[in-house]
Amino acid sequence: MNALERMARTPIAALEFANILLTERDTQIAVTPKDVVWTHRTTTLYRYRSTQRTYPVPVLLVFALINRPDIFDLRPGNSFVEFLLDEGYDVFLLDWGVPDEADADLGLEHYVCDEIPSGLREVSRASGQEEATLLGWCIGGTLSLLHCALEPGTAVRNLVLLTTPIDTTGSLYATWVARDSFDVDRVADVYGAVPGGTVDWANKLMKPVTNYWTTRRRLWQQVLDGEARPEAYQAMAKWVADNPPFPGRAYREWITWMYKENRLVRGLMRMRGRRADVSAVQQNLLVVTAGADHIAPREGTLPVLDQVGSADVTHLDRPGGHIGLMAGSKARKDVWPHIAEWLGERSDA
Amino acid sequence: MAEDRPTPEQEARRLYEEAESRVAKAAERVVSRDSFGELLAMATENVVAVTRMSFDALDLVWSNLRLAGRRDITRLGRQLGRTEDKLEQVLQEVERLRDQVESSSDNGAKPAAGAKPAAARRRSQRSSSP
């Protein structure tokens, strides 16, 4: 395209660019058909419809308390759920819903000691299987690990942790929130449910130019070059912009226990009077880390490999970011098949 | 090779992207500094304080108007939440007891021909509840 053609194309590109940004919210994400199995407070357990369940051990997906779990099923053709279903897995999703001020009293123990065990129980009832695979992403991974550490007899056969924070020493988050001057109690008290937009703003602030400018500038360039993929951009942008509030008590505990006191890796995490002993985790363990993860840096996840008591531990490290690793354009070829293969070897009756 | 030489436009784009990448790295260095963390903590404290003042003022106006406000609705929501917690506990206990009864009766007698398995029966009952 020469300069003249490019100049002629600019007004059309501007329209297309504006259209992509303005219709972002209309795009459909998380469309794989699913049924409600169980609900409690804001939590919902879904089961995805499937006609070919090859592996008897079901997979329970657990996402973080920030953003929505739709990222597991972003869009047709780029959906981890769709991929697992095609591979023959029976897939369940534990969705934390959208908490509000009335849920300010929900602490981490609500998720770890109530919702995950109840979710597993309902998965077992619905699938007729005694054991399941627990697959947690980000904070969801930490919650899953805590569940296995607190309940050694849990019905989890395989534990998969995707970009999960374990040791927060030296992380950028720790630089911001672990200091005494960051008064997490006051934030939690005033808001009750910490607005999701605030958490999102903090996440984006970690890479301000990339998140606030480069992403859109690249889109503009792609539109100008006629190479834009609006459906991919819009699906991801819609997911990024959907930020449910973080229940106040859970937020206070997450920041204090994980960042200010770094309890998990120090073996000091206690819930309902019991110590979460990571060495008590006996499940087959797959830990997936991303080389360029700035939210849960790889170095902060690796300690779990040495701490768990599992005899079967696998570490999968791939280039990519915290989200891009699993939802990026390369995930379908570079990451998902490895996870499916690992699961396949451990999901027989 | 004249064909391999980048056009002025390509060169301008390359220079721009280089500059942008340098600015991005510099910004990341800035936000990772201790002083930025301190600044962020102070800014957060100020925002939270202003928010609290606004919430308190609004709540005062609202309660003086004798209207149900944010706090009342939250309180009701919490009560509902606690009730739901108790119901869930009762439901789980009932299901546990029913499992016990069924397993003990299964040991004594064969299920009737064509009868739905107990687990499937429970499943259909529970999935229709929400």
C-alpha cells in the first residue's frame, strides 16, 4: 500500500476502528452451552453440555476473584472449554458470580472451605464419579491449592495450577500493597466490596503504556493495514472490562495474608483453625507458568514445586503473559494440548 | 539493493515503535519504584477518605428522608445470605442422611426394575431448584 492509498484509506480505517471500539460490549463471549448444577449465594456451578465424554474423571474449573471466568470460554474457536470438550472431558465451572456489599463478609475461607468442597461434591453427584480434576487459574489456583492443603482426603485426583501466585516476595503487587502505608483494612471497610474497576486499574497500571496506549495503537495499525481481527480484539477487550467487585473481607485477607505476610509459602496460612500445609498436597500436580507474567511472576509460583508432597509433579513453562498464556492466539497450539495430554494420562477410571 | 531499503514510512513506523517501547519500559520502571508505591498508598488513602465522607453524607440525607438506604439494603442482603448458608447446610445434611438411608436399604433389597438411580433422581431435583 503506497502513501496515497494509505491516506485514502485513513477515513475508512477510522470508522472501522471506532466501530470496533464502540461495539466491543455487543460481542458474545462464553457462549458454549452449559447447565446450572448448583447455586449458593453468588456462586454457581455449571456443567458444559457434551456428547462425547471419553475420560471419566471430570474437570472442575476455578477462576480468580477478579474478572469473570468467561476467559475459559472466550469465543468459539478460541475457547479452552470447547477444546476440553472436544478432547472428551466432562467440564464443570465454578463461577463466583458478582458479589456486592451484602457479600462483604465473605472471606477466603468461604471460597476454600465452603464453595470449593461443595462444588466438588456437586460435581461428584452430577457426574457419578468419586474423583475430579481441579484446575485453578491465578487466585483460583491459590484457592484450589489451599483446599487440597487443608483437606488431604479431598476427592481431587489431579490439581492443575495456571499462573498461580504462591510466593509474592519481590512482586510488583507486593511493592505496592505490602507496605504499611497501604491501609487495606480501611479500603475493605469503606467499600465493603472493592470495586472491580479499581482492581482492574491497578492491574493495568503495572504496564501503563502497554495497557492504556499500545493495545489500541496496535489495533489502529492493524485496521490501517487491513489485518485487524475485530472478533478477537473485542472478545478480549470485553472480558478485560468486566470486573466484578472483590468481597471486602476476602480482599483484606488476600492482601494481608498473601502480600503483607506472605503466609502461604511460609506455612503460616490458617483457615477455620487448621493450617494449610502445602506438603500435605498429594494430588498429581501440573504447574503452568508464563515467562512474561507480571501479575504472578514465574519465580513466585515455582516454590510450590518443592513444597508439595505429591509424587507426580510436572512443570510446564511457556513464553507469554498472565492471561495470554491460556487465552492468546498461540495457546491452542502451544499450551492446551500439553495440558490435555497430561490430564489424559491421569483421567482414566 | 534498493528494494530492501525501507520506505520512509516504514522507517518512521520503526522509529516510533522503538520510542514507544522505550517509553513503556521507562513507565514500568517508574511504577515499580518504592516511591511510586508510597505515592499510590497515599492516593488510595485519600480516595478512600473522600469516598467515606461522600457515603456518610449521602446516608445521612437518605436516612433523614426516612428512605431505605444503601446500608439497610446491605443489611437485608446479609440476612438473606446467612439464611441461604443455613439452608445449604440443612440441604447437605438431608442429602447425606438420605444417602445413608438409601445405602442401608440398598443392602437389604434390590431396586425395582426400571427405577431411576438415586443419584440421578437427586440430580434432577437439585438442578431444577435454582
